[in-house]
Amino acid sequence: MSKETVEEISEARRAAPGSEACQRACASADADEEGVTDGLREQWFVACTERELRRGKPLGVRMLGIGIVLFREQDGRIAALIDQCVHRGTRLSAGRLDGGQLVCPYHGWRYDGQGQVVHVPSIDGARATATSNPYPFRQRALPVRALDGLVWVYLGSGDASARPVFRMPMREQAPWQSYYMVNTFDGDISMLAQNFMDVPHTVFVHDGIFRSSRGKPMEATVATTPESVEVTYHDGDDSIGFCLAWLTNPDRVALEHTDRFIAPNVTRCEYRWGIRSGFLIVSQITPIDARRSRVYTYIAYRFRLPRWLLRLLRPMLHLYTHLVIQQDVRIMRAHREGLDNAPGFRPHNVRADVVHVAIDRLIDAVKRGERVSVAHLGEKTVRFEL
Ligand code: FES
Ligand SMILES: [Fe+2]
């Protein structure tokens, strides 16, 4: 490439809507429009499962209102770039991979995993040539991690390595077995985290298949820290799901039920019957934009049954959890539609809504980049009718 050509291109770059500097500005402008604040950006979010990211094909996802393209380089490493070609702005995830490099579908500009443009066919011809004078074009590459079968992306401007990634409990720890479900919900992280931690709704939305009304009260302790809301239920006789107590609780021991919200986007619901039976649901909520989210639901279980029987029951368990989550998908859609119907809605909380209020408060604090006031930390008892 001649010096003159580079200068020509550099001039074009200043005006290019997809240049890195412009990308940052555009990203934050989009974010404001989408109602996503900076505090929420400084987190690792799940972008896809490792399974969804096939070799040889780029994958486009949307997180916090921004399109991201993910792909595997030649050596299997995962790259994530803002999904916009720096040449004329085309969506890169509509392109293809060649030798682990991402090729824009419009004029064939080619990117490596760091977002560096490594070939411009209209200048250098059909074949890429090694040059000591690389192109002065680069798309923004985002920090990526692959852990527990999930691919995580960090969109913030802070130090990604200083932020923890939430690890999936009991994964690959025999005799625990686990799997993921992926669903798109019409709800933001606050609506969804509250739903996943909400026991009263289960006797309405999941009546008959997860929990049925017993016409008696339930008590729980709610402990709020600056990072979490932990709810410990005090009802060893409570039963959940399946109509299959023989599967979950053959020893007829008391149920220990603990739910935890880890700010700003993870819930973990844990049911234990003694030390040999357990059922866990971890929900990782990734905001697509201010109104919709993708939820990665991790189910882990161990039951006191022979392996062959557990294998036979596995499809049934998958179907069961799928049916339960579809009920939540539908109720969240109705919730979203109700909220959209008249703007400026304010909830009317009752004393059974302590968990909802605590979760909302923590998420709001993260969005503002603040900590909740100490007055809201500590333990409370909540009592509600089921
Ligand atoms: S828009 Fe991507 S190569 Fe032209
Ligand atoms: Fe539910």
C-alpha cells in the first residue's frame, strides 16, 4: 500500500461511521436511547452458549442495545466485535468466515479477531498480501470469555478482568447433571429477576405443574447485602413440581429452599432434600435492549435414582422445565403489554413484595453506579399466603 493511498483511506476513515472512535460515541448514544445506563454496562453478560457459536460461521447477537458479532478464529479462540463494518457500515454478522477471519459481505473487507482490517480487496486485489504497513482501520473488539459452556462479553469501558464472571454451580460435578435453556423474554432485567425470585406467582402461573395453592402462609427471611438479596424459606413441607415426590424426595426429608439474586442480572433458586437430592435453577439475564432480554437458564439436579432410570427420565425433565419457562415467557409478555399500555406506571407494593422491592433497589443502584444505602441492608422477615 502506498503512503498516498493510506492517507486517502485515513481521510475516509475520519468520516466513516463505523470507525472505532465513532463506534464508542455511537454506542453510548444508542445506549441512552435504549435506556441502558453506564453502570449496567460494566458487567460481563452471556452473549451465547458455546454450542450456538459454530465453527466457520459468524453469529450476530444484541446486548444492551448494541449488535455484536462473534466468531471463532482459526485456533478456536472466540472474538467479539461491534457488528458494523468500518468501511460503509454493513452488518458484519451477515458476512462469512475465511481462515478464521471475518469477511464483510459488501466489499469483502477482512477482519482479524482484534478487529484489525487485514485486507481491502478494492485496493489490494483479490488476494491478501502480508504488509508491514497495516491498514489504519480497526473495529472495536470486546473482551470475551468462554466458561461453563457459555460465551461472555464485556461492553463496558472499565477493567473487565476486575469484574467476576458468575460460575455455574455443580457443573460437571457428578452425580449432578445439568443443561441450559435459552429463551427471549419481553422484559427488562428487573422484571425478570423479580419473576424468577417470586414465589407467590407460582400458584397462579404454574398452578398444578410447579406449585399449587395450599391455603396457608409461608414465611421467609430476606437478607439484603450491597450485592445480593438472599431469601431463605421456612417451610420444610413445601413441595414443588413434577407431581413426583418419589423422584425429588424419596426419603421424605424437609425441603430446604433458598433463592438468591446476585446483582444485577443473576438469580439462583436452590431446592435441597437432604444431601442426596437437589434441584438448582440459575438464570443469567442478558438485556437485549431496555425492553427485552435473553435468558440463559441453567438447570442442575441430582436425584437418588439409578443412572439408567435418570437417563430415561431426562427427556421428561427437559420437557417439564421447558413448559414451566414458557409459562413465564407468556406472563412476562402480558406484564410488558400492561406496562406499555399507560406510561408512568407505579407499582402498589404490599408486605409480600419485600423481595421485589429489594431487587429493584439493587438494580437501580447498579445502573446509577452507586451502592444501596445501609438503611436498606440487613435482614427482614416476609410472610405471605400461598
Ligand atoms: S461495507 Fe463492509 S466492505 Fe464495504
Ligand atoms: Fe415462574
